[in-house]
Amino acid sequence: MSERPPKPYGAGTPHGTGGVRALSHVAIAVREADPLVETLVAALGARRGDEELLDDGGLRVVFVHLGPLTLELLEPRRADHTVARFLESRGPGLHHVSLEVDDLPGSLARVKAAGVRLIDEAPRPGAHGSQVAFLHPKSLGGVLVELCEARREP
Ligand code: CO
């Protein structure tokens, strides 16, 4: 009797549909992920997480868990990958900040209506079966932002 009905989809996010639930991860572009993983484990007590190949094998992604923070190390495997070009022009460093949302299409519509430039007009596949879309850093203080909707467990 005291049990409340489940909230409608997206209702738990601030400011209604399209809001951000949590920091998903911070992504760092590197030429080689393994040495950085080893440093993070030895120096900061990080825990190595999963890894996978994305973009038809063009990008190796290694997750590292550091307290409440998840880092996503991006190691390009092809010279023409966007992360390879990023390394070429800027060197290793912060690549993007990923924000978890409940309703990626709704979030994209909201972001677009607010005048933010989109890199991805529509969601595309990310790591762990997620859907992601990138927002243009020119609209967001110079930081590349990824919106990420986690795969829903069936
Ligand atoms: Co990411």
C-alpha cells in the first residue's frame, strides 16, 4: 500500500526529460593505454576494468576504475582514426567527459534546442552496448562532451 508506483521514464532527472543522471566517465587519449593503466594502479590504487575494440578495431578502449571515477583510455589502432588525429595535433590528454542520461534522443533534442552544436545528430553505438552522441566543444567551454545512455538490462 505504501509502495509508490515507479516513476515515469526520465522523470528522475533534473529539469525533466533530457537531464543528466551522473558522470559516466572521463576519457583520456593516449598512444599506449597499458603503461598509463599500470601507473594508475600502482600510484592511485586504480582497478583495471574491461576493455574492448570499437570502430571496427580502429580504437582500443580500456576502462580504469578510480574510486568513484571511471576513466576511459582511448588508444587508436589506425592512423586515420579521429583519436589518432587528436594525438597528432594535441598529444595525449583529456579527450572528452561523458555524462550519463536516461533518454539520449530527448537529451539531444533539448541540447539542440538550446543552440548547442552537435557532432552526432543521432545516437550511435558506444562501449558496453551503450548509445552515445558527442556535443561540439565550441559550444561547451572547449570541452568535448559525450552523452551516454547505458544499455538497458533486458
Ligand atoms: Co566515452
